[in-house]
Amino acid sequence: MVRIGILGATGYTAQELIQILLRHPHAEIVALTSRAEDHPHVTEVHPQLTGRLDLQFEQLDTPKLAERCDCVFSCLPHAASASIVKQVVDTGTRVVDFSADYRLGDVATYTQWYGNEHPDPDRVGHVPYGMPELFRADIATAALVANPGCNPTGPILALTPLLQHQIVEPTRIVVDAKCGVSGAGRNPKLVTHFPECNESVTAYNVGHHRHTPEFNHVLGTVSRQAVQVGFVPHLVPMDRGILTAIYLTPTKQVSQDEVLSLLRQHYADEPFIRVVEHLPATKHVTHTNYVDITVRMMEDQMVVLTAIDNLVKGASGAAVQNFNVMFGFDETTALLPA
Ligand SMILES: NC(=O)c1ccc[n+]([C@@H]2O[C@H](COP(=O)([O-])OP(=O)(O)OC[C@H]3O[C@@H](n4cnc5c(N)ncnc54)[C@H](OP(=O)(O)O)[C@@H]3O)[C@@H](O)[C@H]2O)c1
């Protein structure tokens, strides 16, 4: 059994992670952390776990936690995460970090977009991006893995083969995303308050969303060219899910069938990528680790559509997929629907 600790375990991604790990035959959750001083029982915070997990939240004591765990999942916000993750990794315990702290290639870009000094600058640029479909070998041996952001997940997977085969312009990409409210986390905010977001759809952070440099860095790395993504996220009144429409300019004449067959060939052995003929919908992937992808041609424009569940393939499902790769388990363990 691999002994698991979860940091920031009161939040939404942790709630999903616990439910997935409870189905995992080789994982045992031994510690859940929270800043709460009264050490609530897990079922007080996550009532859906009643009868399934008997643990109390504990305040973080990093050396003790690392001693008791073989793998730690950090579900903390950026900056708070790296300041603890660096101490855990230094003990030799392996970590999957959900935050953005280790996803980018250099500290200057991180500081520019996140606005804080990086708590662990020496590791930035040396941590594999936690997308096994693209970086499996690096993840398998890593002490620390940077779990991807929810918004970049579908588009990075869909765009990688198209950019590698140079069939779309790398600097004329627009990603339009429709995101469920759980993407903003469990901590209440005015924009996610029910009367503010229900029966309404609004764009947010247009041109300055923090996932922008992640798209550019990862897609630039896998296709070895400068990539520039314009990212337009929208908040939609649903609990979970992300649908993206990606507007592209083809570099040559190419048919819808040719693009679909390129995607199918590229991902033929990937258990969680489904290249589909129909138009994807968040409902088709909800509570699963699947990414649905399709393509449509419109005159001289190409539109690629993707759908994921932000809390599964966009966070906790991807984290367990990474965990499976790191510890040598079948990659689909605990992740396929019944
Ligand atoms: N939500 C998504 O769809 C999604 C997808 C991909 C990645 N992520 C990333 O995953 C991480 C967790 O996201 P989430 O949606 O689960 O967030 P969340 O629901 O807000 O939970 C985060 C938890 O971290 C703890 N926390 C908050 N601020 C802290 C601080 N300054 N120091 C220490 N602990 C703190 C809180 O627990 P206590 O108050 O109990 O201490 C909180 O419950 C974030 O880095 C997020 O960017 C989220």
C-alpha cells in the first residue's frame, strides 16, 4: 500500500481526490490537512464520505507528515503550495502539486503572471508537467509532478498533434472556454455567489487569465516553436465541466476527416482521450477522466472542440493518473467508469 497525505483537503479538488483514491487498491489515505484548529472529522466537511473514511483533519506538521506518507498530493493554492511542497520533496516523499507553482518554465514568467516571488525558484523549469499523454517517461521517475491547470488540459491535448504536424498557425490560436463554477474552488467569492452567477454567463480575465502562459509554455515545448494563445474564459452556471472551442487558422488545405484521423492515430493508445465525431458536451464526460475532442472546418477556419470534467481530468483524475505512472501501477487504476 502507498501511504497518502492530502494537503488542503477541505477543498473541492481534495474532495474529488479522496473519492477516487478510496477506489484505488494500492493507496491508503493516512493524513488530511487543514488550517482548522478544531480538527474536524472528514465527514463534517465532506458528508458524502460518511461510512467510507474515518480520519480527522490535522494541522500541517511537515516533517511528521512526510515521515508517515509515501506520496503527498498538494491541493493548496499557488505560493502556499510551493512553500510546503519544497519541504516535503526535500524529505524524499514524492509529491503531486495541484497548484500552478511548478507548471511554467521560468521564475520571471511566474512572477509576472502570479504576482508573488516564487517560494522554491530553483525547481521551476525542472518539474515535469503532469500530462502522461505527453510526458509519461519524465513523470515515471519524478520526485515532484506539476499537475496541469483545468483550462489548458483539453486544448493542450487537442492542439499538440496539430502543432507538431504544422497544420495550424502557432500564433493565431484563440481558446474560448466555458467553465463550471467549481473551477473557482470552494472558498466563496462574490462572482461565484449563486444570485451573481446563476442564469448568467460572463467572460472573465480576458487577455490576462493566469493559464495563458501555461498554454504557451507547454505547447511551445511540445511543438518546439513559439506558440501564442488568446484565452477567453467564461463562467457558466453549472457545477463542473469545461467546454472549449478553439479557433485555428490552417497552414494548408486539410479536411475534417484528415484532422480527425491524425488525432485518432496520435492518441490510439491513450485510454482517456476520445476522438469523437459528435460535438462534445460536458455532460458526456462529467465524473470521468475522459477528454472528448472533435473538429469542424468552417471555410478557411478550423474549430477544435474539447470537453472535460475540471475536477477529474482537469485536476484529481489527472493527479491519480500521474500517481499511477509514478508508482508503476496500471495508469487507469481507479479511473475507469464502472
Ligand atoms: N477547482 C478546480 O477545478 C481546479 C482544477 C485544477 C487545479 N486546481 C488547483 O488546485 C488547488 C486546489 O483547488 P480547489 O479548487 O480544491 O481549492 P479550494 O476548494 O479553495 O481548496 C483549497 C484548500 O486549501 C486550503 N488553503 C487555502 N488557502 C490556504 C493558504 N493560504 N495556506 C494553506 N492552506 C490554504 C483551504 O483549506 P483550509 O481552509 O481548511 O486550510 C482550502 O480548502 C489550487 O491550487 C487550484 O488552483 C483547481
